[in-house]
Amino acid sequence: MTLPFKAVAFDMDGTFLRDDKTIDTDRFARILNELTQRGVKVIVASGDQYENLAKYFTPEMIEQLTFVCENGAYVSQQGRAILTKTLDQQMVAELVPYMVDQLGIIPLLAGVKAGYLSKDLPAGEMKWMKFYFPNHVLIDNFDQLPDDRFFQISFNIDNEEEVKRLLDRIENQFPGKVKATPSGNGSVDLTIPGVDKSFALRYLLKKWGLDAGELMAFGDGGNDVTMLKLAGTSWAMPNGGNAAKSAADRQAGLDNNHDGVLAVLDDYLRK
């Protein structure tokens, strides 16, 4: 049977990855090989740094995969960057001091060269950040920006009401210059307006001569919404948030801890 899609994109945390950050490597290797042999492009689409995504896959898999990283600001194919979008440098130079001095936020800067973490982060948050940013630099303060350009700026706050209040202040202070997107687990990403997962996927589809109707996507969180709305076939994870479930036209039968993405792909391949 001919597959009803020619490209498939999936989010990582809460979607493809189990909560313990593992995958069924053997099963995915088989599925990836079958999809590749049938001409399907397979895309990892995440808000994370490339290095954090690549560590889950073998070198052979990386050759077959395309990575949409940093919420669409960085795209890598066969280990090489093919698209890079960064925040306006002057805006970052104004935004970071505003976050630190006026809002009391400790930001994480996702740069082209590395992720920049404050030495003042609480121990638990530092451990979490180092996991997500294997390529990172610890800095004493943000009085002077690192010599880099930045894909996005992130911060973590557990209180949803507080997050909303802070985002309103940021967007009022920098209207039209930065977009705030919750990525789950109390994490918020400040990104380039118009640059998100769907932006990068449109770029790839055009490059490959495909249209959005030929894309299938899987997601669970707020930063997956544009990708799910773009795709001709979209699946929300049963463990996902309401925003993803509302955006998708289908719901996977199994959650991320039971390899729901792989189960759906296996079903298509067995038809």
C-alpha cells in the first residue's frame, strides 16, 4: 500500500521520548529504514539544541534524519546546518538586562556556538539545564552578552499565572520583536516572531517539492501547535496538553511511555 504521507515530523519530549528519556532504538531503526526505503523524509522537530537531540540516535540514523531544532530557528541535515535564524542582536542586548534587572528572571541563552547558563541557577535547575544543553558555557552574570548570536531565550517558572504576567510585560516592552511560547514543564521560550516549527517545516517541504498535505506530524505541547495545524495528518499524544489536542485531527492510541509514535508508524507500514 502507498503511504498517505511523504514526510513525518515528531516532537521529542512527551511525544517520541519516554519520560525516562529512552527510546526503543531497535524498533525505531527498523521503522526508519522502512520509511527511508519508501521515500519518506523523517524529521525530528524540537525546541532543543541539536547536540541534545542527536545524542538519542546512532550515526546511521542521523544520516537519515533531518533535525528541526531551537523551535525552528536551526535546521540540520546529515549533520550540517541548512537553515539558521537568530534574534535581533540589539533587541537581545536590551531584553536580557530587562529580564534580569526588572523581572528577576534568570535567562538561558540558546546561542549558535553554545547554550549559556548562569552560575546562579539553583542546583536542581542547573542539572536539568545541563542535560538539555550538553554544549553549554557557565557565565558569572549577564552584564555583557557572550560573543554569539542567539536562536532563543528561555526561562523556567512553575506558576502559570506568574508566567502569564511576565510574558505580558515582556511583550508590552518589546512589541512585535519577540514571541513567547510555553514548551512544557514550566519552561518558556522567547523566539523570533514567525519562526517556529511550522516555519522550518515549510522550508523543508518546499526544498523537497512536497506540500503540507503530504506531511504527518506528532506532538504534545504548545510549541507543537503550528506544526500540527500545518500537517495534512496530525496526531496529538494522549498525555499531551489541550492546545495540542485541539490542534491535531487525531489522537494516538498509546502515550509516549508506550511508544505511541512508533505504534502509529508501524500500523501504517503494516497496511
